[in-house]
Amino acid sequence: MVTTTTASKSKGFFTMQVIGLCRFSYPAIGGFQVDFDDFQKKCDYLYAPARMEERFATFETIMLPPLKAQTDPLFTLAVVIGDSLPEVYRDRLEALLADVPQAIVQVHPPAQHRPIMKQVINSVRFDDGLPCLQFRMDDDDAVAVDFVERLRRVAGDITPLAKREKLVAIDFNRGFIMRPGADGIAAAETAAPFQTAGLGMMIQPGMRQTIMNFAHHKLGERMTCVTLTDTPPMLLRGHNDYNDSRQGPSARPHKLTPLDAAGEATLRDRFNIDTDTVRAAFSAL
């Protein structure tokens, strides 16, 4: 596994560093919509065998395939885990990432959610005089196979704007909310703004702010935003019983229906996701 950032340092918008962040069952202090009254209860929940098996099935069959197939492979993916993650799971995660040269696994003790995630992003950022492009995703989300390529392209288009604004959100809002299972994938189309997956940020040189300085759903209140809605599907947002966002009283239900052959073909073409592989993985749980 490559443990240095993967990007060219030659000048030009197409060489701006792209950094992605993924928490993999990291037991942050805060950062959960529904939290626990002591740390051990949080770890017991996060590392429960049934939950971890579901997390690995989703990570392996949903999140990783499109990242491995990116049309622009010059990006860094920081995967954050806790130092309390059982060794068997850490070994399993590192084995899955062994053929993902963009991946860097960072191990951290429990810390306040936003400060530690900002630290992780800035620890892999180049000081090269160029803007930095950043995105975040949960371990059950996915981005389209051309996400990095399109992110760079839009960054080039808005460079004059970004120089004036310092921080600009780039929002690809079209895609699917989906739930994988033994019967395949149930999904619903979405075009809601500022979802976690499909959302990027362009940050000018010298600024230490990151995409983790801000709640994703409030970016429209904090900075200039460019939303790209006239695109093919760009994001998959996971929807399952372990989603933190589904545990609170404000959780919204979504009516998901099984994908037909055309929908499965879209996931294959846009996300490199094979629904038969998903069925096999979840049938084994």
C-alpha cells in the first residue's frame, strides 16, 4: 500500500491534489447524531461482529469498486481507524486496501471528531502552491468512476471564482440512495443538495481549513457553492440499519425499490458495482 500522497506536482488545474477522507468505524468523541454515554458502549456498538460484517461487505462491494476504477487515479484516500479496532478487523481492512495505491490508513486514539479529521487531511496535503480539492465519504457510500476527473475539470472551470472566494463547494447532487442486501440493491433516485458522497471542496493554498470544518448539509450557508445537477449519476448514499443518520428522531424514511436490469447496468457502468457480487456478499452474512 502506498503511504505517500499520489499526485503530480507540475503546475495546472489538472494536477491539483485531490484528497478523500473515509472514517472506518472510528470511535470519535462526538461526531455521532446519536451518541453513547460511555466510550466502551460506543466501541461495543461499532465493533459488534454483525455490524462489522455488514460494514466490510458494503466497503468491499460498494465503496471500493468505483474508487479502484477512477478514470483519474491521481488522488489520495485517507482511511481513518481507531487504535481500539480489533486486530482481526484491521488486518482485514489493510488486506482489502493492499491493491489500492491511493489509500493511506491512519490509526488514531479517540479524539474530537472535527479536529482529528482536519488533522488527518492536512497531514497528507502538499504545500505546493496549488489549490487542494477534497471530498469525504462514509464507508457505505460511493462516487462515480469519473468523480475525480469531473471534480478536477470543474475546479479548472471555476478557478477565477475560487481565487476570490477562497473556499468553494462543488456539489454533484445526482445519484441514488441505496440499500444492498442478499436480494441485490434497492434504490431511489436523489438530487438533494450537499449529500456526503459527491460533494467536494476547492481550498486555496495556505488555508488550513478542510471539508471537515463544516457540516456537509450546511455548506450552502457558509460559502459559495457550485451545484452540478445536469450530470450522469455521481453518487451512491448508503441507507441501512447502522446509518447514524437513521437513528435520530429527525431521520427521514426513503422508499427504495429493487433495481431492475437497467438500474443494475447503470451501477455497473457508472460505479463499477456488480450486483451479483453484492448479492453473494450479503447472502453470506
